[in-house]
Amino acid sequence: QDWDLLRFGRILVIGAVYGPIEYGYFALLQYGMPWYWQVLLDNFVVTPLIYTCGIVMNMGMRDGNLSNFCQEWPTKFKEMFVVGLPLWLVMDTITFTLIPLRHRVAVTRVGGFFFNIYCMHVLNGPRDANDPAAAPQERAKPALNGVHLKEKELEKDNEC
């Protein structure tokens, strides 16, 4: 099997910790705050904290240490925040005005799923072919028997 158990474990830990905390957070916001303040608080105070915690958790579980945090955080945070802000402003407006409290975690996690797909497309997706800085990188591609070959080696093998 080609399961990445370490990645699965990271996702499981983040999901198991984040869901109950998110429900409590939504319950606190529900009472005593108008929806527009909920949207602003969520996007400009809580979301930066969540992104930072997520970056720390991923780095800690991926690398086993946080020695590169100061170098990686500004770039990762800015990319996630800039890409996510338009989506989450709309998503939070819908969530805090139309979705009942008991369904908010599920709705925001579905939104988060699509946010992850969107981020992967925007941050890692196709680049302008005329941009020399966007030259394709050699990526490992799986071959038969689990052996990884570089793209150029695969192309060479496919030539007639």
C-alpha cells in the first residue's frame, strides 16, 4: 500500500483537535455579537492565529522541529491569508447569517476542503509558460514496483 501514515496522522491530529475547538468558538460568537463583527473577528484576528498554529503544527509534525519557522512563516502565512481572505469573507458571511450553530462546523469544514483545493491550485497550479521563473521542476513520478524516476528519465524512456 502507498499510504503516507505520517501525513494521515498529522491530518487526524489536526481534525481531532480543531473540530471541538471550532464548535466552542462558534458558540461563543453566537451570543452577544452581530454577524458582521463575527466575520471581521474571524478573518482578521482568529484566522491569523489559526494559520500560525497550523504552520507550527505542520512543521513540528513534518520536520520534528521548528528551526525554520522564522524563515518559512512569513511566506506561508502571507500566501494563505491573501488567497483565503476573499473566500473566507464570503463563507463567513453566509455561515454567520444563514447557517444554524449546530451545522456551522460541518459547513466550514466543507468550505475548508474546497479552500485547500483552491490553495493547491493557486499556490501550486499551472504557471505562465512564457515566464522563465516558472520553468517546470523535475518531480519524482512513481513507476512500476514503487521505483521513482525523474520526469526527464520517463520522457527519455518514452522516446521512439
